[in-house]
Amino acid sequence: MRRVVFNQKGGVGKSTITCNLAAINAVNGKKTLVIDLDIQGNSTHYLLGKKVTDSDKTIALFFKNCLSISLFGSGSNSGLENIIHETPFPNLYVIPSHPE
């Protein structure tokens, strides 16, 4: 099951709804991945307990790698699997956002 939660207006509960839906799925035994694309990183903060300050393992790095042109091929760390963070909750994972 895939769900996308979006709205252009801030403060309408997108992060809260996303984290709650993800938690329900995870509690029901389904592996769940939240991809936080909001530069504020609220879902990342809710699920990891902190904001990720280093862009080394965030969605920003993934987009940089996808958009960069390399004459020698992409590096081995360019895949999404390398930026997935495990949360303290079973079956719940997050790809954190970054202000970049």
C-alpha cells in the first residue's frame, strides 16, 4: 500500500498524519518507510527523535547523486538503501529530509 500526503499550505497536519499512518502500518506488522521531503524535517524529527543536521545520509544526498553527472559512473553509495534510517519503532524506517 502506498500513500502520499501533501498540501502546499503549512501547518495543516501533513507530518502528523504521515507519522500516525506509518505507525499504524508498522504496529500491524508491515514494514513501513516514510520519505520526508519537507525541508523542516518534522517527520524525521518525530520518528528519529532528532533532526538530521548532516546531509550525508538524507534525501538531499540522493537527489544530488541523481542530478550530478559523473564521467566515471555513480558511486556505490548512490542508492536509496544507503540513506534509510531505522527508527526506535519496529518495522518503521525513514529517509530523512535536509534543508538543502
